[in-house]
Amino acid sequence: MKRELTPTEARSGLISGRIFLILLISSIGAVVAMALAWYFLFPYGG
């Protein structure tokens, strides 16, 4: 049986999940931005 989380523990889990989500989204955004920049800099597959 799982023990109850204190409000602080629950909040820290929520925050770390949110930070992970933000890191994931920003990483995907960075990859997309680099791909677009590469495409505009080298449009002929250079």
C-alpha cells in the first residue's frame, strides 16, 4: 500500500514533472528551429 504524500512532496513532484515537460518542449523547439535555420541557410541540401 502506498503511503500518503505530504502537500510539499506532492507539490515537488508536480513541479519536477512540469520542469521535465518544459525541458522536453524546449528541446523539441530547439531542434525544429535548428532544422529550419539549416533549411534556410542551405536550401539545396548543401
